[in-house]
Amino acid sequence: MCHHCLSSCDGFSRREMLASAAGTAIIGGLLVRQAQGADAPASRPSTNREMPEVRAAFIRPKQDYWLGWPGTAWDKNMCGSFMDKCRKLVGQFATDMKVRVTWAAEPLRDDAETDKFIATAKADNLDGTIVFPLHFQNWPQVAKIADSGIPTIIFAPLGVCFTGHIQKIAKQAGVYLASCADFDLNPVRFGLRMVRAHHDIRRTKIAVLVGKENKEQVLEPLGLSLKYLPRDRFVEALATVQVTPEVRAIADDYKKAAAKIVEPTDEDMIHAARNYLAARKILQEEGCQGITMDCLNLVAERKIPTPPCMAWCKFLDDGVSATCEADIRPVMSQELCLKLLGKPGFVQDPVPNTVDNTFIGAHCVCGTRIFGFDKAPAKFILRSHAESDLGVSLQVIWPEGTDVTVMELTEPGRMILGQGKVIRNYETPPAGGCRTSVELELDGPPDVRDTQGFHQLFITGKHMRDFQAYAQMYGIATEHI
């Protein structure tokens, strides 16, 4: 959005509306957390260790059994090799995820051994547990661990449960239960990714450049830290950035990678690259790992020569959260997306297409690594920031037919979710609005005019269940958009 939208007929600016909404969301999230009380999983204390720590255990009957699932045949012929495979795969996952996993020396066989496992896990201040039940009579022991307040990953391979065994525990806060026949243990891998993401978010601090205050805040239950800095800090940092070989290299890289260059001049490209180095300087000096800024007013007041759109796109493609307008909701959403899925989402302004009942999202900041950092970047065109017609932004082309998840943390403890599919990209002009402009066919609500949220993320792929699992594990309420 631009300075043309900063004023409204009732004298209440768009920036004030965003700030008010974001502030209400944060307060609301904290109140939700307090109101949840015992129904929410225990908050994991922050630690200084570099890697989260998890303990894994098998649970099986004390004596050899005859009847009952998974069956004597499985126990005699498969149990040993299954446990060996689990230890090997979990070790590989732990290495990949940078999580330290230790194992209980022996399978847990009764309540006493389970209680000892829980007590040791609490004493060691663990970030999570992994439980492998190996018989359907062991669900009382599984429930004890799930009730411990430690985030619990439960892998129930086909043959150890019926519906009745897991109906309650599968929906329990602080639990991720996978009942399936995936003997490659991909759900366990995802469970460890959730633990790692939570650990990383709690160690992340975002620079928020708005107003004139210096202050810090932690958003619970998400755990993300904010460091508020005066908005003019960016102006001061930019003044120190000269036109260096690095600045020219960044500008040249974007010119070479673009499918086309429309409005930006060489001077625009240099200014855009300088914006990146100015922001990076602030992050380094302040010990922050992401940034958001009241960019619109800086542009409206002509305090910077070009908006920071291209700089923010570069941060996103480097895996660093960079969001617009000092709106805290997309800050939270983008951090979770990057940490959990390993790719950036597209923060957008929502527009209902009331004729076709579809959903359009448009903005001037979109990373190109929308399919993942290990995948090819999306095609993009270098454009100006549409609303000011200054500087450099990216018009990223989303392939038609791409599955998309829509997600927004409207509060630290509340998430809205939906799914859709890309049906077209819009050119500006003839359309107005921001440069990356993507239309989705959504899975709901039935009337697109009822869609919740603002600055929601568009994320490639079907990830609703991933976000729902994370939310259940870490005390975040979810609902459909």
C-alpha cells in the first residue's frame, strides 16, 4: 500500500488502523494464553543450549504376549527389526534437524518405569519426547507421558491402536500423534522439525522500526521477541551506505536474474541494494534476525529515495524474515512459515473477487524462493513500487494450478487457515494495486466476502495439517479463514 491510502475519510490513518489492530492482537493473544490456563501445554522454558533436546522411548508389555494387536506374529518376527530401524531413522532425522535425541535404555514396561521416564525428562528440562507404543494395551502409559506437560510426539504404527485408543489423546494440547503405516517415519521427522522450529522461534528477535521508542516485547505463547527501534534508525543507517562493489553486485544479480525489467533504472537498482545493506547493518548491530518497518511513512515523507521492497525480497530468499508496514501479525506468520516449512510465504493485501467468488492477494514484496530454498526460484519481473511508482519491487509469477495454503497468526495464540489453488496472476496495469497479484480459488468460506484476516500469507503447498499440528503442540488456537 502507499501514502495515498494513509488517510481515511474519518481522519483515522491506515497506519493507525494497522497499529491498533496489531496491538489488539498481541494483547488478545496474551489474554488468551492466560485464560487457557491448565488446558494449554506447559510453556517450555527458554534455554541457552544451541540444540533442542528430546528423549525417545518404546513402550511394550512386560511379558511376551499371545493375543492382541499388533499380534504375536509381528512381535516375534518384526518387533526387533522395527526398533532398530526406528533408532537409525530417528538418529538421521536428529542430525538433519539439529536436534539432540537420546533414548531410554530399555523399553518402558509399566507405570513405574513410565513415571521414572517422565521425572527424568522434567529434571533434564527437555524440549520434547518421542513415544513408540508397541502394543495396544500400553495406551495408559502413553497417556501419562502426554499428560506430563512436555511436548510429546507419538508414533503409532498400524497395528497398535483402534479409534477408541486415540480419540482423546490425538486432540490433546501438547501432543502430535501420528497413527499411520508410514514405516519410513516421516511423521516423526516432521515432529522433530516442529520441535526445532519452536526452539528457533524462541531464540529469534525481530527489529521493529516504528515511531521513536526503544523497547522489547516477547509474544507468548509463540515465544518470538520484538525489539522496537526508532523508525529514523533506517534513515541514519542508509546514509552510511556507499555505492560499493557489493552494492553494484546485488543490483547486477537482480538485473541478470529478472525475466524482464520494466520501470526501474540503474539508479533505482543501486538505491534498492543500498536499502538491503542498511537493513543488514541494523540487524547486525542490534542482534536481530529479522526486520519489519513503517516503510510507507518513510516513503510518504520522502525520507528515503526508494521503498525497501527489493531488499525485503532478498532477505526472504536468504531465509530471513522481512515484512512490511511494522504490522506484527505477518511478522509472526512469516517467522513460523520460515522456521517450520523452510520457505517464505507471500504477505499480501486481500481483495475479494465478488463476481467469481475468488480471492486475490497483492503486495510489492514477494520472495522468489516460494517453493523452498532447495528449489528453483520463481520467475520474476523487476517493477517499481506500484503505489509510489518509485524504486524496485518484484512481480513474482505464481504458476497456475499451484496448491496454496493461506495462514495468518492474528494473535500470538490464534491462527487462521485455509487452502486454495492459483488460477491467475494479474498485470498492473491494467489492474491497480501491488505488483505481485495472485488470484486463488479457496476451499472456503462459501462466500469470499466473509474471509477473515489481513496480511495473510500465501504459502505454496498443502500445509494446513502441518500448521494445525504445530498449533496443537504449542498452545495456539486454530480456525478456518
